[in-house]
Amino acid sequence: MPRNFFKPFAFICIAFLLLVLAFTIAPKPIVVNKQIQQASRVLPCFLVFSDIHLDLGNENQEIANQGNNTSNELWDRAKTKIANTIADQHPRFIIVLGDLPRHDAKKEAPSTASTRKEARTKVLADLKKLSEDYNTPLLFVQGNNDADTNYGRFSTTIFQDSSWPFLMAKNKVETRPKEARSLFNALGCYSAYPLGKGQKLRVIALNTVVFNKKYHKKWAEDATKELDWLNSQLADVKENNEQALLVMHIPPGTDGYADKGEYKPIWDASIDKGNDINNQDKFLNIIASFQDNIVGLLSSHSHMDGVRLLMDKSGAFASLISVPAIAPGHGNNPAFKAFTYNPYKKFQLHDFTTYYMPYWNDTAPEKAKLANWDSAYSFQAIFENKAGQSIFQRLKELREGNEASQKILKQDVKDIYAAKSKLINNNVNTDITIDVK
């Protein structure tokens, strides 16, 4: 046999042995669970703040507290903290839940239409600058102090230019755009896509001042018009396979502040004309009908941090989260929130972080003082979500769990109520449910 025969044969044998060895020692490919892969990604966020109540020209926060307002210095510190958070967290959009000017509580200098306008103009200009400086969409929601009179009717005159109420957010294109614009001009409610229409997250901004018992009876039809509009919006959301985030100033449910020892409804409880139910029950029925397309509801007004569950006979079906105020006059620490959401799970609200200034860092109110805005807590840290759980899923689990779970829920609600303020005692309404009748 020729000697040259063995050379190619030996080469083939060596190559085969090397191939077998490579398969033997090489690590097996790792199969990554899709849920784990999604959880490992940094989830996007958005910012929400509310109840600024700027007492324009007042540099003394102690005096501003007498009217539950915000001094110029506190607002400057809030803007700095918000700007730093935007630069650090890169939120996809910002929501401001209303109440820009000071309250009307000052007897020595009652707030007039002109002073409200001056404060609104200042805060709106600051908000627009934040949006433009960081190229971040911003949406504004009407509060009860934003009209020319407290709990007054909405008017577009509160804005100084046509870019409001949303900056850099593409407006929902209505079937009848003229009628939709007319409704906004009259009521202040609107919808927008802050992430762009391709993302299928629609923010529905409600003017819930119209549902409050202090809203003038001569405008009672405003509530009916807005509820009909909300129903049509959510029907459109469902038809287009979208998800909706509902944002408002005044929430439904029971007022967190006791009136002579009694917690009363925040919305007008009188029966809507031509219906057998009041506006709150009609609102809750609408939400229940479209619960699969609603990622959550956000509100403010109480100045406190908090969570609530919308309940029907089958259990909890939606969560409502309260955003604490910038103004600290109710005994709350000045604060705002950053929400993370999961775009891979239909925009579920995954967590929130509340950034607060420890203004009320003592039980003695006279020791309150402006401090560094460097404190924070998260929903996950307080309520101890399991991996991948949304805010709503965790609240539902605790509320519908055993006695021990419900006890934990009540304590957690107390823990965040005044944004860690030491001035508020434990006399907090821990009933977080809003029931559909």
C-alpha cells in the first residue's frame, strides 16, 4: 500500500477527534425563559406630579403652609429635583395632575382671578421649559384650583398658547375631530398617545372637577357629556386593541379627610338626571366594562400618597394610585412619583418610586424646614411584590388574601400615606376599596 495513503487518512481522523472533543467540552446553549429575559431589561418609566399650589412671590415656606401652598424656594427645589430625575431616569413622558396656583385659603390676601392667572402662567412656563429642555412629552390635567374660580368650569384661557394641554404628544385622531375639539374646549378632557400612536398606549385625561359636589349645579350636564365621551373612548381603545391609562385630579371613592369623624364621598352622590345611578357608579361601571384594556388610574387632590382598588362582586378589577403633592401644607412631605411600566405585558404598571423631601422630619410642626430632596421609597420595597408582579396584581393578592395579608396591606397603606411624614399620626383610613354597586 502506498505510504501517501496514510496522510489524508490520518488528517481525517485527527479532525474527527477534534470535533468530538469540541462538542464534549463546549458549554451547552442556555435556553433563556422569555419572562426572565424581559424582567432583566430596564423597564421604561414616566413621571407624575401634582398640587403645586404656587404662592407666587412668597419666599417663606412657613407662611405658605398656612394656606397649604408652595413658596418660590420650594418650587425651585422641586424643579431641580424633577430635572435631575429626568436627566437620570429618562422618562418617556410626564403627567401633571393639576392645581398649579395657590389655594384660596389666605384670608388676608384672597386669591383672585388675576393672581391665579399669574401663578398659572409662571408654572406653565416652567413646565414647558422642562419638556423642551429634555425633549420629553408632557400632559396637563385640570385641577379644581386651575380655573378662574375654585371648582369652576374649565376654560382654554388658562393656557397661553395652543400647544397645551399636551406638549409633543400626538393627539388622538377622533372620528369627528371638530366635535372632539369642541368637547375639550368645553370640558378639558382629551386623549393622547405620549409614546406615539404605534405603541398603543392611550392616555385618557379626565376633568373630574365636574363630578365634585362643589361644582355648580347649573353645569350638571358636563358630567353626563364627559362620561359618554369616556365610554366611547374606551370602546375605541378596545376595538383598536390598545391599553388605556386614565388620569384625573379628583378621584372617586371616600374622602381621606374625615368631616366630623365621618369619611364622605368626594364626588357628588346625587342621582344623575335620567338615570337610576349616580355619576360615580356610572363611572365605575364603565371602567368595569373595559377593565381588560385599562392599565390603571392615577389621581391626586388629597395631597397624599396612596393606593385603592376598584371592586365588584367578583373581586378587584383595577387599581387607582394617588400622587402626593409638591405643597406640604396638609402634613405630607413634598413628593412626586416615577412609574415603571412593562411594554411587553400590555403596559402594566410594574412599580413606582416616590421621591420626597423630608420636610416634616419631626412630630413638632414648628421644627419643619426645607431640606435636601434626597429621600425615596418604592412600591416594591414597601409592598414586596414578587418577581414580575404588577402593582395591581400585588394589591389584589393582599386584599383578597388571608387576615395576615390584609393586615400587611393596611400597614403598608399607612406607611406611605403622607410620603413618610412624621407629622401625620396613624389615624388613616385604610379601607382602600371603591365598590361597584
